[in-house]
Amino acid sequence: MSKKKSSLDEAAEQLELRSQSISKGRSGSDSVVELSFCLDEDIVGVYPQAAPPKANGDFQDDGYLYFDRFPEPAGNPIELRLQSGAEWTDVLSASIKYFCLLVNSTALEVFKRFDLGNVKYYEAAVLGKKKEKRDYTYIFICNHVTLDDVDFPRTECFLVDMLSDPLGEIAVVDKADYLAKVQQANEGSLPDSEPFSRIAMGKVQLLPGHAPSADIFGMSQLDTKTYVSTPLRDALLKAGVSGLQFASNTRLFL
């Protein structure tokens, strides 16, 4: 039987649904799909499933973002433990701060058949509930769409309130204009802005020739979403790799 969701989990889900409302009903490029960790409690138990047993974490974090470089591991292998209430899957949710996947040999074999772009592999070991230890691998990914890739005149930008409800669409001409309006929204000086309002993107159109070549990539500071190519998704599904879920691309246009 599934565990009852906490009020915080339910609130987070509602905010996520609200943030998706500006792209609801749209179909983006069908060459990619959204990738995320499975949250079905009957499959994964709790989220995240694995965590470092020590305060120093899984990576040595210097406080800066890791979108185009790789951190040093906290150990070799990186040691983690399966959380109380969590279940084993081929891909474990673990390092929620970084853009990486914790995979076993079954999942790793599938991923390695594809062009993963700029990645680094870290050995990891996960200690289970019965003190059994299983070998995993962290795939740390440094492929990202950035502001320099966005075709702003053809991209939808919205001013949204603290609950991610749209307050109105905003015209943006280029990267500099976007950054200026983000700052104005944060300061509350943008017309129609409210306390805690911000800029969010709906449809994201990339410039010609700027589509990622790798089969997996993120959106850097633009978004928290991860995308994979449809062939990679199909291969993962065919192999029965557990711990992941997929959704249609509703906002990214390559």
C-alpha cells in the first residue's frame, strides 16, 4: 500500500502543476522527452532513495554551479546508503543537488550505447537495509542548454506570481533584455510585478544550430528539467530499467 503523502509533498506537487500550466496542451519537438526520477511509492518507496551516510556528502562542493565542469568525489567509491523505506531500482534517486544519475550495471549498459556528451563516471557503493553492498555508478552530466542558445523573439516569457500563476506575457528581444527583466521582476520594478514574482518561460525556441547533440541534456539555470532523446527512452523502456519516468516534451522546440 502506498504511504500517505505529507502536506509538504502535496504542496510541492501543486506548485509543479501550476508551473506547468503555461505550457499545458502544447507539443514540443518529438525528438526528445522529459526524464525524471520515478516517484511511485510502490516502486521506489521514498524519495530520494539513497543518501551519503556522512555530512561531507557525495561530492566535494565548492559552492559554485557545476554546469560545465566536474566536482571531486567525496570518496572512491562514493559511499551511500539506501534510505529507510526505500526500494532498490536500477536507477536510484540520490544526489538531488547535481545533474547526475546513480545507475547500476543494467542501466549503465543502456546509457553507454548512446552519445551522452560531456559526462564523467564515478564509482559508487550503496549499502542496503541488510548491510548488503551494491555497486552503482554516478553519471555526472555537463550538457546544458543555456541563455546563449535561446531564440528569445520566438520564446514565450511570462511574469508569474509566487504560486507560478501567470500574470502576463512579456516581450523579450535578446539575452541582455531577458536578464534585465529578470532583475526588474526580482526587485518588483517590472510593470504588474508583485512580491516574489519572477520570469518563467513557456515555449522555449532554440536558435538554428543550437540543438544539443547529446542524447541527454539539462537546461542549466533556465529550468530543472532533464531531456533525453526518444531512442534513448525507447532503449531504457525496452531493457526494463526501473527508477525512471518519462513525459512528453511540452515546451522545448529544437
